[in-house]
Amino acid sequence: MSTSAGKPLGKLEKGTRAWLVKRGFAVKDEALWAEALTHGSTGEERDYQRLEFLGDRVLGLTIAHWLFAENRGQEGALAQRLNALVSKGACAEAARSIGASAHIRLGKQARDDGAADSENVLGDVMESLLGASFLETGFDATEALIRTLWTPQVDGGAGQRKHPKSALQEWAAGNQRRPPQYTLIDRSGPDHKASFTVRVEVHNVGATEATASSKQEAETAAARAFMEEFG
């Protein structure tokens, strides 16, 4: 695992350039790719946040174009699949598939806390790598790369089933119940390894709780648990 906190961003870690090239990234400016792999915990002047912002937009456009071209579903169904395929979890899954954890530049405390395996960090890094790819090779090459990395999830039907929160909302309406109420009841851990516990309640029916690495994921898990117990 990378332990490069404090090292200059001009050069990539030993073996990281070869790993990037093997995974389909065209590396020209090593400083850019070092930035894409640098977590804020290193204290470096530049980290991956700006590239993450850019990569998120490139990913969203690519997946939207892909779904539009290959599916004749209505807007709601397309949006549901899009949200699933660009989610932090989907990005983290893609990052794990290429072995990104071993190449993330982390500060010692973040590394010791397990940030290299955090879904949030892995998802962010995947987006930042896509942002770097866009700057180095343009949209078309990055789109082709995304199609390669995301094919298992697209072919696997990610997002085709109704989202748990939507299913719960419809269940409550269909049973003449008040809309479900979500409450954040606990947040703990450092930012890179945060834990959120959410409770969802439907009046006069019941409540369930769930914990996840983001508030949105905890709400989704709580809704899923509610439907399994009461739906």
C-alpha cells in the first residue's frame, strides 16, 4: 500500500505508473496522476478533490449516453439506473476491480484507520482517475475506458430493481400511511471512514435502523430493512 505522505507530487510511486498503464490509463503528466491518487490526509498542497469533481461529471455523461443509446425505458427508469451506476458504491466497486487500494497516497493515520478500503475513498479515487484521464486523453478515450470498467455492473443489471426508498414511499402511499420519516441518529468516525446510523419510521407501522458509510446509503439500507420486515 502507498505510504507516500510528504513526498513530492512530481513522481508516481514505484509500480504505480505500470499499474495505471496496465489498467488502460494513458499516463503523460505523472504529477497529475499523483494528484489523482492523493488523499487530503497527506497534507499535500494538492489532493484528488478537484479531479474527483471533474471525473464525476465525465462519468455521469458517459453512463447517461450509454443508457440512452441501449435502453428504451422511460426517463424515470433511466434515471434510476443512472443513479445506481454513478453512485459511490458503483465507483468503489470499479476501483476495487482494478486494485486501486494499493496505490492511494494516504497519511499515516488515515492508512491505519483503513481508509484505503473505505467505500467513500475508493469511490472518490475512481472519479479522480477518470478526471485525470479526461484531461490527458479527452472524452472519447475516457468514455471507452468507463465502458470497459463499468460493463460488469451494466450487464449485471445494477439499478434495474426499484430503489428501496422509492419502494417504501410507494408502499406507504399504497397502504394509506404517512410518508416514511428518516432520522439521522448517529454519526461517528473520521471523515474518510465515517459511519452513519439512520432510522426510518412509518407512523403506526414500525421503524428500522441501519448503519453505512454515508447518510444516503444508511437511508437506503434502513428502507430495505423496513420493506423486508413490514412490506
